[in-house]
Amino acid sequence: MEIQENVSLKKYNSFGLDVKAKYFVELTNNDDVKELLKLDDLHYAKRLIIGGGSNILFTKDYDGLIAKISTKGNKVLEENDKDVLVESCAGEKWNDFVTYCVEKELYGVENLSLIPGTVGAAPVQNIGAYGAELKDVFESLQGININTGEEKTYLKNECKFDYRDSIFKGELKDKFLITKVILRLSKEKKFNLNYRAFQSYLKPGEQKNITLKQVSELVKKIRRDKLPNPKKYGNAGSFFKNPEVDKDKIDELHERFEDIVHFKVTEEKYKIAAGWLIEKCGFRGKNIGNVGTYKRQALIVINFGEATGNEIKNFTEQIQNAVHKKFGVNLIPEVNII
Ligand SMILES: Cc1cc2nc3c(=O)[nH]c(=O)nc-3n(C[C@H](O)[C@H](O)[C@H](O)COP(=O)(O)OP(=O)(O)OC[C@H]3O[C@@H](n4cnc5c(N)ncnc54)[C@H](O)[C@@H]3O)c2cc1C
């Protein structure tokens, strides 16, 4: 384990921002993690844990220690006729983990294929796509409290999972380092292909005999068609969450905007497609300097060149103001702004 100084984070964040970390360390095994936490004498005031940096917007140099988690390994912990408990180290690439499951014919994470980032970050915002969320297969996780050094296991009901949210994005933010994630995958063939995008990609009848590998490949194809590749266009996926509103608010908006794209969550709670709101404010495909939104999906904010984190932040604040002015709805960033 080597602690480096003044390290460029350009290759460690999917916006491709060339900011620096005062101190930087890559942790490749769990002993490194424990050793790092013993280095109290360094008195790092600030510490940030990162995986793939695909959900972070750095607005300035980081005046503290960045610990990149690169621990690797997947293993089966136990299995029965129906399902299998798999443990994965936090630094595994999420998509490599999905591939591991698909190769072992384990069902449950195929809709989450190709989401960038690491296994350790997946519970932080309860990653989700195409009608599936991490919490659907989540069993528990292990990690270390970075203030006390205490090792702890969190069971599903303790993680406060919600839409793109968990205890690790809330009260334990920057306080708990996730080292291992344990998921329960199914041996039984069952798919969740209700999401709209699947219908337009699958021919009638194709759904019936589809295999696990085919579903995973289909998800990858849809994602490659719809989302910009961060290697070409720096981005962090959806910049904002889809806002939730109550029934009165959705009724009011529906009267004013007949085509508003929204989903019912409960009788009293509705979600509005943030991309639709942004598009209706004229921001789809709009650029200001080096920053803009993706022409096929207004929810994705792109660094088109040498944008700074602050330029990106200012641009996203313009979007928030425009949406609030037109619809009276607050957009909350999904991305972690540092
Ligand atoms: C093109 C693109 C598409 C995307 N599509 C989706 C999508 O469909 N669905 C979705 O949910 N997300 C999506 N995202 C967002 C991103 O992929 C996920 O949030 C992912 O889980 C982030 O993983 P990461 O390792 O890059 O985390 P990072 O960006 O490195 O970190 C994210 C947060 O987690 C914390 N963290 C990271 N690792 C640990 C750890 N081991 N212990 C404790 N805290 C940790 C960090 O401190 C930070 O607060 C997309 C991003 C991109 C660029």
C-alpha cells in the first residue's frame, strides 16, 4: 500500500475531470483497508472512498485522502436447490460480477448488466435499471467504520434501501467502507422483462425461450444504444433522480401538461421522468461551453471537452432552476457532488 501525493483523478472519474487528490491510495486487499485505518498519525482531516468514480462530480481538487477500493474476488458461500449466496469483494467491477453470475446460470442481476462502477458502490445508491434494483437480490454487506475501525455486517433491513438511496448515502456517508457484498441469486429461470424498452427490442414470441445470457446481452445492447460511452463523452449516467410528488401535485401538472411522463409509486406518491422535465425546459441536446446534455437523453449531463467540475455544476443548477420555474418541482442530484 503506497500513499501518493498530488495525484490526478482524471482516470478515476467518469466525467474525466482533471482534478487532484492531495493524497491517494489504492487498496487491493482487505488488510490494506485495515492498515490504512490504523494510520491515525497522518490525521487526514478528510477521506473519500471511491470505486470507479462513475457517480461523482469533483468540483475542485480534493484536499484530503482518496482511497480507491480495488479488492477483487467472488465466491459462493452456500447454495440449496433454489438459490445461491455469492460474496463479492468491493473492488470487483460490477459488470464483471454480473458476467460471473450469468456464466454460473444465476438469475437476478442480468437487468443490471453494464452499469459502470464497482460492487462496493452498488448498495450505496441501490443501483437500478430496467425494472430491477440491487435490493431485490441483496442479502448483507460487510465493512468497516472508518472513524472507529469497527467491523460490521449490515443486513438488508438495516440498509434503508430506497430509490437510488441507502443508509450509506445518508447517515453513514463517508463513514463506512464497504468491503464485501453478499447477494442471493436464483437458480430458477425467471426474468423481469416488463420494462418498456424490452418490448421494442424483442420480437413477438422471442421472450418465451430467451436465455439468461441473451437477456444480459439485450440489456447491454439497449444501454449501448441509449447511453453515451463515458470514454468518449465524460458523464455519470443520470445526473438527477426522478422527482417524487404527491397526488395533488401530479393532478395539477397533468392538467397543465397532458403528456407529462409519470409513474404511480403508491396511491399518494408519483414519480415524474426527470428527463421529460428537462427536455420540456429546452435542455435536451443543449450545450453551454464545454457542458451539455446528451441529445438522446436530457438526463445525462456531458463534459464535451475540458469542462471544469464547477462549469458542470453551474450548468446543472441552471437545469434545476428552469425546472423549478416551469413546473414547481425540485430536481435532486443522483450524482455525488464533491
Ligand atoms: C454511463 C453511465 C451509466 C450509468 N447507469 C446507471 C444505472 O443504470 N443505474 C444506476 O443505478 N447507476 C448508474 N450509473 C451510476 C454509477 O454507475 C453507479 O452509481 C455505480 O454504483 C457507481 O459505482 P462506482 O464504483 O463508480 O462508485 P463511485 O462513483 O466511485 O462512488 C459513488 C459513491 O459511493 C461511495 N463508495 C464507493 N465505493 C464505496 C465503498 N467500497 N464503500 C463505501 N462507499 C463507497 C463513494 O464515496 C461515493 O459516495 C451510471 C453511470 C454512468 C457513467
